[in-house]
Amino acid sequence: MVANLRNKFWFVVLSCICRFIFATTFIVSGALKSIDPWGTILAIESYLATYNLAAPDWLVSVAAIGLGATELILGCLLIFGAYIRITSVISVVVMVLFSVVTLLSATVLPIEDCGCFGALIPLTPWQSFAKNMVLLPMTICFWYHYRKEQVFENWKKDLFILIIFSVAAFVLGIYSYLHLPVFDATPYRTGVNIAEEMERSRTAPSRDEVVLVYRNRHTDELHEFSVDDTTWQNDSIWVWVETRVEESAQTPTLLEFYVGDAEGDKTMLLLSKPKLYMLFMESSNYDDDIRAAFETVEQYAKINGGEVIYVTPENLDAVECAYPCYNMDPKTMKTILRAEYGLVELENGVIVGKYNYRDIPY
């Protein structure tokens, strides 16, 4: 019976549905990572820090681009049924690995955001683990159905599909890495008034959630209710056990925006400038192309008005700069501008432009 299961009509349909859902999920996940590889870089760095590991910056960048491209390619191959026997096995292995990692991230090695769908769709590790627990049985289902397929039966068509989507996926990832994401999912989008959003974050009411815990009189099982759920008011069924307050609010990213120097915090002073050109530099040791792009901004500011400052995570005493230079946390810098070097243009604290140094329009 089990041997004939893969040939039954209902199982064939179920396998196709599972393959389509899994492939679509990976296409979305891979595309979101590929259009924002710097967000994936931050997620990988967070994982490395949690596991007390270190890796060269170039390797983290390659891994970020490769991860997004691999997920996108795998999803596309599954959609078109290319190398279906191999890709179904890879899908099972990947989902087992992802399930283990997300479970560890939710328990013994906690991480706030797993980075599974990039910055556009943030998921907690528990949410990601739940997603994986849904996808894993799907991969087993379509793997079992395709496990006896011929690997190279349509190798020319499969190879063509592999090449096309591999080129497209890596071009998308590399382009987004060298420039800026097509979609800006960060809190620092163009048009955001940083000062106003920081104040709103500070004064926002608490989002703590009150949880009511009751025990079922008949089954002795515990059940949690929100305050708005009135089911617990039936005394014949439910007995109160405890009331718990869960902190659901996390510190907003905008509150992490800090610009300062040896004299202290200069954040609000700089956000009040009518026109401010913030040149982001990961390191003061940069090449001639970056230097030329920054000098173009300096000349533009002289002619059109505005103040130029440099922002870096380096020790200011070791930085030689003809313009005022300030410190900012490196993670915050990459959250604001998905690049190591570039320009953020502000008007009275409002972001009016963000550019990788390669794309500065002046």
C-alpha cells in the first residue's frame, strides 16, 4: 500500500500543491533577501555574534548574496520541475537545517529577528520555527512522490532553466549589494522625519499585553485568554489561575539613532539643520572612487548651501577629515543606509535622499 501511495491520484495532487506552496515561499524569501542583501548581512552577523563566531566581512557578504540567490533558484527549479529528484532532496535537507537553527534561535541561543524574509517581513524565531514545521512535512511529501524520478531525463531543459534563474538571482543580489535595495523596508525610508519619529517612539503608550490564565474544571488543562476574550467568564468551566503581563513592545530602531563626538550627543542639533549632507564611511581608509564621490558632495554643498558631515564607527582621534566627523553605531549605519559608503541627505531632520556612493547624483 505504501509502495503504491505515490501513484494514487490524491497523493499526486497533494504533492504538487505542497511543491507549489514550498517553492512560492522560497521564491518570496529568496527575492526579499536578494533585493536587500545588507539586511541579510546584518542577520548573519547577529547569528555569528549569538554563536560567538567570527567571519571576514567579504565572506559574510558572499554568504548573504549566495543565500538569497540559492533560495530563489531552488524555488524556481521546483516550480518548473527541473532536477526535481535532486531539488526535492535538497528541500528536505534545507528544511531540517532551518528548523534546527530557528529552534535554537528561539530557545537556548535567542535572536530577535531570524531574517527569514528580510526586513520587509520580520519574523520572530518562534514564528519562523512554526513556519518551518508546516513546510517540512510538505517537503517530505513531494520528496516521496519524486524520489524515483530520472535525474537527467530532460537535462537540456533543466540546465537551461538552472542557468537562466541562476544568472537572474545572482545579478539581482549583486546589483542590490552594489547599489541600494529596490524597496526600502527600513524605518529610515525617504520622507521620514527622524526627530518626530524618535519623539513618537518615546511617548508611545505601552503595548504590554495582559494575559489571563484559567484552568478547565473538566480537563484540568490550562488556557490563556486576552482581556477582550470573555470566554473565561463562564465559572462553570473556567477557574482563574493567574494574571500575567507580557512585554510585547521592543525598543524601536529609531531610538537607536545617535550621532555624537567627544563632546557628547549631537543628534538633535544635527537633525535641526536646514540642509545636512551625511557622508557615511565604514572606514576612513577608502579608495579614490569613494573619495571623488564624497568630494563631489562637498563641492555641491558649497555651491547650493548646506552642511557636510562625515559619520563613521571608527575612533575619531584616528580619523583625518577636513569636515566635522561624528560617531554612529555600525549596525545603525547599515540599517539607515544599506551600504558601507554613501550619502544620506536631510532637510530639517527629514530624509530626502539616500545614495550608495556609486549613485550620488551630483
